[in-house]
Amino acid sequence: MVLLPGYVVSEIGSGSLVAGEPTADEDNLAVLALGPDAERPTHVLVFEVAAGARLHRDAETVALLASVVADRLDASLARAPRRPGALRPSAALVRERRLLQGLLEAGASVHEALTLDQVLERVAGILGDAGGFDTIVVYILEMATGLLHPRAIIGVDEPQAKRMRATPLALADYLPLMQPAMRISRSFLFDHRKHAIPQGSVLDVALSVPEMPQDWRPGQWHPMDSLTIPLDLGQGQTLGLIALDRPRDRRYPDLATIRALELFADQCAAAISRAELHSHMEELVSTDPLTGLHNRRALAETITNDLARADRGGHPYSLLFCDLDHFKEVNDRWGHTVGDQVLQQVANVLRQRLRRGDFAARYGGDEFVVLLPDTSQAAAALVAEELRQRVSEALTPRRTTVSIGAAQAAPGASDWAELVAMADSAMYRAKKNGRNRVGTSTDPAAKTDAAAHRPSPII
């Protein structure tokens, strides 16, 4: 029977217990089916790839394969004789089928998300809802540093979650939970009855360990247990890890359960890879290539949204307009290479000083704009003064100073161009007063000059 272009379905007798995993020759995709006694496999459906066809691994195809398996197995079990005293066929089979179907059906929504955070939140949510775990942490591996960043956390109280996010865990420090002896299929089951965390390991303080349930019984899942599923793209490319804890049925997962979770993790890895690529492309579009700061396009989007948010919440919102002093002379005398180095150093000063939630952009040439949410003009002037001083003291190739104008948005303001013009005019006043200074839009002359220095629209 031809299922899809490239797939042929055939039945074989008892065989290896595999679930959604390529066979050894990489030419077939076999799916586990349990027999009538729920213990001994009597049927395995093997999906053979036709000559020259490509093996599909997307969620839609795998879900269709699982559906065919389920239908074939239902028919087989209906015909199979029941042995006296045999377990009901639905006990383990229905549980595994529901798990696989739930994960695959919900997994389709993972591919609809665009941003990495959206993908990870959906992954964690599905593992909680369809996977049956109450505690889920999705770690993303930063290849340059080898650090695991917990980007999605469910089932951990906020103080602990905040601590985990603030202290990324080195992959090398996580390896005690991923020893060869713990391996089941491609995952790692840390069973406290068989293994122990090395004394003095950072895992003692880096991980969240649930409290012991009052009605816990020996043989049930223990708070020290954990299941780790790598997020792999193949060919040794690891994107991160999924750490699972507190299964709601308090059972240790069997092989079929783990392989169903791995099949879902493979979908997640593909979705994460796409989201990271999308994020990278978005970053390229919104980043100034020389300084690494945001560009004018990103500034336009951010300031528009920020002004609306500040107006709704009744919070102050300020902007700094920065312009380097005598920068043309630097380029003319020392060359554009030195000029570029000066711009990069100033950008570094901005990055180092700004708070979480602040925003810095290169406006053009030697001009920079800084957005300061929840900041009054008086507070913005203090930030500007600190930036001015840091720029003048920075170890740039040539000593550089900056003039900065500060302005606060009026209540109900929605015109970002007016706010930029106010800060721009205040900056010009600072230059007229001797440069290397901070001006504010409360200066009488700054208000008068605002219209004359109104900036062109950001495109």
C-alpha cells in the first residue's frame, strides 16, 4: 500500500522495539506497536522509503504515519485471540498512543511560532499538557561559551526561576546527569536509586529540586530523579537540552514513552533552528553593522511602541540625542578607519552603561539615540552626564567628547519625531555652549530651536 510519495507500508512480525526512529540502514522508518498482552511486541509496521525518495521527518508526515500504525494495530488487536489472564490490550497501548498523538498534534503549533521565546514557551507547555510532566526546563546551548541558558521554565517558583536564569549552567557541569550508564535510547534517566550527583557539584545549587510529596511511596518517581532529552539536529549539532521532572503519574518512563518524547524533541529542534535563523535575519535587518547597535529602522519601531506603552501606563519616557564633537576632523586628519574605531568605542560605552530595557541606536553618521523608559528628564540628564564623562575618558584611538541633549515626552505624546526634535535641539544648545556638555529640552532656547532642527522621518 502506498501511503505517501516515497513511502510503502508493509507488516512484519516481532522485531526491534523502535519508535519513529530510522533503522540501522537508514532506509526505513519503523514504529513500535505492542501486542495483545501489552508486553510482547507482535506487530511492527515498517515504512520503507521508495528508491530515490527522501525520508520525510516533518510533524505532519510523522503524525500520518502514527495514525496509520494506530489503525492497523486496532484492526490487528480486534482479530487477535485473548489468552486467559492476559492484560487488557488497552492498558499500556492506549497510554502510549495518546501520548504520541497528543505530542504530535500539539507539536504542529510549535512550527507556527516565529520567535525563539515563542517556540520554547510552546515546547515547555506541550510537555506539561500532553507530555504529563509538571516541571520542565528548556535549555539553549550557547556554543561560544558552552553555557546552558534556561529559556523556558515551568513548574518552578519565580524566585528559583529568576535565580536559574541569572546563572547559566556550563554544559560540562550538567554532564553528571548525562552519564553513559543513564542512557535510554538517546535520552538520559537519572534514577536516584542507581546514581548520585558527585559531592560538591554545582548541580546541588544550580538546579531546582522539588519537595518530596507526603504520599510518596518507594518505586515512584523521586524528587532527585530527572529525565534529560538532548535537542539535536543531527551530525553532532546540539541546540540544547530538555530537563523533565515530576511526571503526573509518578511512573518512571518506559522505552516507548521516552522515544515518543524524543520524536517530539526532534520536531522542537527543527523549530528552534528555524526560529534562531529567523532571529538572526531580524537582527541583521535591525542592526547597524559597524557598531552592533540598533539602526534607525529598529529605532522607529521601538520608539512608537514605547510611547504608546508609556501613555497607557502613565509612565515618564525620555530620550537622549548624542553627537560626537569635531568628529569630521577625526576622519579628515586620521582617516575613516580610526573614525570607525571611535564610533565602535562610543557604542561600547553606551552598551555598558544602559539598563535592561533601555535602547541604544546609531541614528546616522556620528549621531546616537538612547531611549530611557520609566525615566524623567531630570533622571535622563544624570544618565547623559555619566555617558558624557565615560566617553571623554574612554580609551579610544583619539580622545573624543560628545554633546548630549535630553528630552522627556509630553503626556499623551505619540509623535516620536517631535520628541527626537526636542532632544536634538537641546544637543545643539549644548554644542553652542562649548561642546562636551549636556543640554535639556527645558532650556528656553532649546524649545525655540526645536522646529528648526526637526529630524527627517525614520525609514
